[in-house]
Amino acid sequence: MQTDGTNIAGKVVVITGASSGLGEATARYLAARGATVVLGARRAERLQTLADEITQAGSKAFARVTDVTDAEQVQTLVDAAIEKYGRIDVILNNAGVMPHSPLERRKIDDWNRTIDINIKGVLYGIAAALPHMQRQKSGHIINVSSVAGHRVGPGSAVYAATKTAVRVISEGLRQEVKPWNIRTTIISPGAVATELPNSITEADVARGIGQFYEQYAIPADSFARAVAFAIGQPEDVDINEILFRPTRQEL
Ligand SMILES: NC(=O)c1ccc[n+]([C@@H]2O[C@H](COP(=O)([O-])OP(=O)(O)OC[C@H]3O[C@@H](n4cnc5c(N)ncnc54)[C@H](OP(=O)(O)O)[C@@H]3O)[C@@H](O)[C@H]2O)c1
């Protein structure tokens, strides 16, 4: 285990969307630096395998099946961190989907899913963690936006709207939580190689995005390092937003 003098070791970190991609990479990265990780997502087997691997490597990890569209399940995940480990230092509201398509295709089920997971899921994470962090008078809420939270293009209107909402919610939250010494961070990645394009339901759109990711995407560790940078600062330093892209990504 590496404890490199940063403010990560010993922290209890709740991660939603931990069963793959950015959440999984971050769980491994933080656990390897001494954090205790509490993992939520819907795919039970992947989640438990990850928790087992982290535990076998000598860190503490706990997995609970969680659908972030259900506020009660998110509360149960956060409460499990308190019950097992006595506190919650960080929540990484990371679960998300990206079912791009032009609006004229009227993919209303995709729109609802995107809004429910990407916006309401983040709000439920905030709702679950905030009372504990207020009581502790410390904590760190990290919400995952995207380059799409800064710009919109054809086919990404709904996704970009949800990621813009995440940034707006996070900035409002930042201003509100000053009395309780709580830090807030928005992380906005460009193309990172994960299973995210699998959430696209239109075959032609999926092909196009697949090619884009093959050409540009960088490894998920890039995101994990950004999270670790934000968490690892001294408690009086609040990293409010990190926007990063693959060096070769133009848009
Ligand atoms: N990869 C990129 O290029 C990129 C760029 C910008 C932003 N992001 C954002 O990064 C976040 C993570 O995505 P990723 O790239 O790591 O994609 P991913 O590999 O598809 O991971 C998404 C995670 O979200 C979980 N999830 C989806 N629906 C959920 C639900 N209803 N309840 C709980 N968990 C749910 C998935 O787990 P289950 O299916 O097991 O529930 C999975 O663990 C997302 O918010 C995404 O928008 C990614």
C-alpha cells in the first residue's frame, strides 16, 4: 500500500457506479493509497469481485447493490458506510449513462433514464451524505460532470443538459455548505476508455461514438488521479473543478 503523504489514507469514500469504468478505477486507486471504499452499483457480481480484490490486496472495501434512481437505496449505501466505518469522508457521485441520439428520434425512455441517473442520482447522493457531513463538520462531495457540461453538440443535448445540471447543482452546493467545512469538486472528463458508450441505444450513433473513443480515449486512471488530487489536498484547500481531456481530443 502506498501512503505518499497526501490526505487520502484512512478516509472513507463512497463511490456510486463503482462496478466499471471510472468508478472501478478510482476505487482501486484510492484503496491502494489507504482509503476505505464503499462501493455501489447495480451489477452485484462485478461489485463484489472488486470489493474482494481490494480486500485481498490489504485495504478495506464494502459493496452494496445500489440503484441511484432510488433515493432510499442511495441512503442505505451511505448509511452502511457510517455503520461499518463510523464516518463518511467523501462521496463520489459517479454513476451515469450517455445514450446519445438526435432529439428528432424521440428516445423518451433514454431521456428519462439519463435524467434519472445523471441528475437525480447525484441529488440523491448529496441528500444521503449531507446530514452526516454536517454532523461531522467535514466531508467532500465530488460530482462527475463532463466536457459535455461545458459544450453541447448534435446528438448530445440531453446528456449535455444533465452534465450542465451537475455543474450548476455542485456550484450551488459549494456556496451552501461553507458553515460545515464541506468541500465540493466537479470533475469533467473528456473521452476516457470505459463501458460508457455501451449505454447508447441507436446503432449508428454507437458506431460513431465507438470510433471516436477508439481514436481518442485515454485510460481510466487519468480520472482516478484527478479524484486523488482533489481528495489529497489539505483540508483547507477546496479544488472546485477539474476539466481534463485526452491531449489529442480537439472538441
Ligand atoms: N468515459 C468517459 O469518456 C466519460 C466522460 C465524461 C464523463 N463521464 C462520466 O463518468 C461517469 C462514469 O461513467 P464511465 O465512463 O465509468 O462509464 P461505465 O463504465 O459505463 O460506468 C458507469 C457506472 O455507472 C453505473 N450505473 C449506471 N446506471 C446506474 C444506476 N441506475 N444505479 C447505479 N449505478 C448505475 C454502472 O453500474 P451498473 O450498470 O452495474 O449499475 C457503472 O458502474 C458517468 O457519470 C459518465 O457520464 C465519462
